[in-house]
Amino acid sequence: MEFSSLYFLYLFLPLTLLVYFLVPGLRLKNIVLLAASLLFYAMGQPVYVLLLVGLSYANFAMARCIRPGKRNTLLLPVVVNLAVLGLFKYLDFFLGIFGITVADGGVMLSALRGITNGLNSIGFAFRSPASALPLGLSFYAFQVISYVADVYRGKVKAERSFFNLLLYLSMFPKMMQGPIVRYEQVARQLMDRRTTPRAAFEGAQRFIIGLAKKVLLADYAGKVVASLSTGGGNGTFVGAWLAALMFMFQIYFDFSGYSDMAIGLGRIFGFRYCENFDLPYISTSITEFWRRWHMSLGSFFRDYVYIPLGGNRVKKSRWIRNILVVWALTGFWHGAQWNFLFWGLYYGLLLLAEKLFLGRLLERLPKAVRWLYTAFFVLIGWVLFDLTDFPSLCHALKLMFVPQATDWVAAAATNVSLLKAVVYLPLGIVCCLPLLRREPKSTKGILLADLASGLLLIVCIVFILSSSYNPFIYFRF
């Protein structure tokens, strides 16, 4: 179930909020929130609810056995969680490397379908999963690893209530696509929080902003990208650049829109989730870009991989190794495809270049030049990220860097998406700038902002009613 679906907006969310605010006491509210979260997950992949609950209980039990400072007690939970992630997400990839032919749909998907068919034959009613990868597994794995690692470090105590841990791990606002919320950030809020009417309204406003990013900006950009890729416009120099630019906008508005919706929903329920995006496309270096993009993922790799490897407090050769290992893992976390690994290493090399020598040169350049430099390399990075097969990637890069004579009248007539992309660009650029983040201070300004939020919601509903289904990009990661 999608946050931007009519079923969620008109049925699931209103009913959940109604029951949540009607029941007295935080304990009952938490029960409602947990039940809603499990139901939310079950509506997408019912068979995987068993995996979610079972894995959560295993981590609950293993965390209770961890002794701060004793590394061997941390090993088991980390290995178990990485093994589950590896089986579902990476098994087929590694089998393919060794030339082992996998079944149609993958080994894990075939096995799961066999299990569900067997259960159904004896009276159960499980629907076979459509995908081997449980929704949100990558985010779940990193959240639970951060939890057991923090217990080992002594930053938090092992949760004594399985109910509380399951609620933390399964809360539907951030379950599917993050942000990666650490247990220490919400531990106190699980048992002590309060939602004021104004806080709930601010959460609703944040949700609406995210919904607008998804429905009005990301989905439109995605349709243009698909049309350019299939309609002939991408066979031109300008068409290839426009397709890359539109995907650049699509992935930002799609993912940051989801994060806004998750943060807004959390605020309505009394939780304060960490921010995940901070206007990344205004960055003037690759280093700055990654401080602003998917911040919860970056901080996870910094705190749980980079620093334990030694960070920058080691000799230069090991420091370079640490950077490359972290970015190879960052890329590979996004998917079991070679292009994601290349994408991660691409950024690792760019960051090394900035830290070793390029950064000093950039500081002497005008800000506009530094922004163009960053935008260019980020754009090329999104081409690497988007195209999973090597021939398509090479073709796109060739079109982008080897200009060819083009009949633009014929190209525009063949694919009107070229014109749609050109019209979209100014709007996309403006929405990436901090202009729209200024908070009103006067009573009149606040009322106008509230009215604008209501009108924006109506526009979003109209667009949802008139559009086809467009899933979030990051659902597949």
C-alpha cells in the first residue's frame, strides 16, 4: 500500500488516526499503532509479516544476550541480519557470478512460493509473494543492526519489552523507505510522548508537502523519463541529457517526498524522526552533496562501518581503503546489480579526489562554478544508478558525450516529451531551492500557509484520481 494511494488516504490513514486518538492512554495508542503497522505491511506482502515478527523477536532475544564491549556477543545478531538480507537480496546475484542458473524469479522467490502453496494446501490462505525481496528489508536490517550495535556500545540498554521493540522496528510511517531511525532517537518517545493539535497539524502539512513532491513532481518527471526512453527522444544528444535531468528530479522528489510523508506521519503520532534530505541539489561539492542526500544512510555507514574500520585515523593507504569499502557497500546496498557497485565506487573516487587535492582547488572557484561541477557529476551518477544493464548505460553515455546531427522538428514531433521536459525544468529547479522553505511568522502568513496546504492536498487528490499507479522508486531497494 502506497502513501499516495487513495486507499491509504481515504480509508487506512483516517481510520487509524480516528482509533488512535479516540483510545485513552499511551499504552492503548501504541497497541493501535502496532496493529496498524502490521496490517499496513500485511496488505502489501502478508506472508512476510511472519518474517518481520520472527526476525524482530530473534533480535529482541539476541540483544538481551549482548554484553557491552564484548565483541563476540555482537557477532551473532549482525551475522543473522546480514544473512537474511543476503539471502533475499543478493543470493541470486552471487549464484550468477559463479555461473549457477537460478529459477525464474530467483531462488528465494521460488522457495517462498513453494512454502505458501504447501501452507495453502492444508487450509491456510497466504498469497504467494510477487517479489523475493520483502518490502523495506534493507531499511529494517540497518535499523536493527544500529540497535544491536548501540546496545553493544552501551549507548542504549537492551529493550526489555518485545512489544516496544517490534513497534520501533515496524512503525508503518518509516518502515518501507526510512529514514533509518535509530532506537536511541525514539526510545523515550515510545513510552512518553504527547501530540498537540498544532504538532499534528504541522505533521499533516509536512505530509502534504511530501505527497505533492511525489504526485505532482516525481510522477510527472517519471512519465517523461519513460516516454523519452521508449519514444525515440532519447536517441538524440539533447534527449539523452533531458532524460538524465528528468530522472535526477524524479528520484529526488520521489525519495525526499516519501521522507517528508514519513516524518509528517511520525509527527502526527508524536514521534520526531531524523531529517533525511537537506536541499542536496544546492551543493557546491560532492562532499557537501552527501552531507545533504539520504542523511540517515550516510550517518549509518559513517558510524557503523567507516569509524569501526578506523576512519581517517589510520595511515593514508588504509584510509583510502576505508573510503572505497564504505562506498562500495553504499552502492551495493541499493541493489544486487553491477551498476550500483560502480555507482558507489564512482562516488568513493570523487570524494577521495576532493579530499586529496580537488577540494583546495574548488575553494578558489566562484560558487556558481562549484555548483555546476557538482551538478554535472551528480547527474552522471544518476545515469549510472538508473541504467542497470551495461549496453543501455554505454548507449546513454555515448549519446550524451558524442553530439550528433539532429532534426529537432522531427524529434519534437516524434516525442512531445522533449517539450514537456523543457517546460518542467524551471519548476523542478525552483522546487530544489530553499525559496519555499521560509516559514511564515505573522498570523496572516500562517493562515495563508494553512490554506495553501489545504488547496495543495485537493490538487494532489485530483492528480491521483486522474493518474495511473506509480510506485515509489525506492520500494525496489
